[in-house]
Amino acid sequence: MAAKRKFKVPAVPVIVIPEVHLITDPTEMRITVDPTPEDVDTFVEKTTLQKLETRWTSFTNRLKADTAAAKGVFDKLVKAYDNTTTRMYHSLTHIEACLNVMDAHVPKDSKITPYVEMAIWFHDIIIDHDRKDSEVESAFAFMACGREMGLKGKFIGDVADMIPYTMLKWHTKEAPHPRYDYLRDVYLSVLGADEKTFKAYELGIRYEYSYIPTATYNRARAFILDSFLKRDRIYNTEIFRNLYETKARENITRSIAFLGGN
């Protein structure tokens, strides 16, 4: 039996949010302080659970996972992602969208796609907006589920290593394998989506942070979005840069203006 791989978590730096100009007149706000699920549903279509379950079953069968255990893990994924009390963007719709982007643009390579797909399923299974290490906790959650399904130890360790690279602090961290870059680019593809999809994304994020006062949220959100504009490139792979870079910068610039950050 192969030795279990220990997942090591490097220290994560804390982002300090500076003071910036804010819109103070509520009538000027394009994103409300307390968007409702109905507001977001205007732009976000409900995912098809049956389609996702069929895909998950086929995927885990190819990985030779224990069938009953895989079904149990899928139920855990649904329970985690289908929680409209705390999630509006980081939901099953988000998982489906990421899988669709992966299918369209990530190379069909046995050393890339199975790892990227599994990381997509688990990268946001843990969401706690009061913590700065939800992605790390998601990696540990995958490790437990991977062992439960009887997956190979090296595959479990490799996927667990990838998941924290979706953290904002690790978006520009040097990747040890191209599949890490593809995962990050899939995750960030929403930034370069059409205007309607991007607006749904921004509304969904605001809903998840609706407990934060408008001024505080706008300051933080504008700072985070501006950090993308300051990068030499948002996307790590050539195919994603060609497809999404220009539109992402347009979307981000417009959103910062809405938030009063520019």
C-alpha cells in the first residue's frame, strides 16, 4: 500500500485594504447593499442536478471509485453547494459553469483534465467568508472524500495540492504543473464573460457578503478587482488570455467605477 501523502499548507499573507474614495449616495449604487436571491436569479440560471449527477457518476467510474461511496460524496457536494442561505455565486451553477469552460478550453490530456475536473468539484466545497483559508479546508475535505471513494493516493495528493491555487493570494504563484494554471484560468474565466454573466457574478458575490456594510464592501471589492488590473496578465495560459483577457479588463474596470473605486 502506498504511503499517504501529507498535504502541506504554506503560510498565507493577509491583504490589507487601503482607504479609497467611495460612492456615498445610495441612489448611485449599481449593486444594492442587500440583494435577494430573486435579484440574482434574474441573471443566474438554476443548474440541472441530474446532469451534474450523471457527469459525476461517469467521471468517478473512470477513476475506478467505489460506486456507493461516490454517490455519498456527490450528496455531500450537493448539500454544500446548494445552500442558498450562504451561497449565491459559489453554488452548483458555478461548478457547472467551470466544468463547461474546462470542456471547451482545457486540453484533453490524462495528466491535466482529470485533475482539473476533480479540483473544480471540490475547490469551493468549504466556504467561510470569515476565514482566509477556505480553499485549504476544501483541499482537506477532498482528501477525506478521495480516501472514502478509494481513489489512488497520488491522485488525491496532487488534486489537494492544486485546490489552494484558486485563492486570490496564489493566483500568481508559480505553478509546478500546467494543470494548476488551467484550474486557475477556469476559475477566473467569469471575469472575462459576457456582461450579463459578469453582472450575475458580481451580484452573487455581493449577496454572499450582504452582512457587510455597503461602504466597507465597496472599498474591499474595488481593491481586490483593481489588483487584477495591476497584473501583467490575468490568465496564465495562452488560450485563456486570447479568449478572456481583454473582456476581463473591461468588465473589471466598469465594476470598479460602479463601486466608486475609480
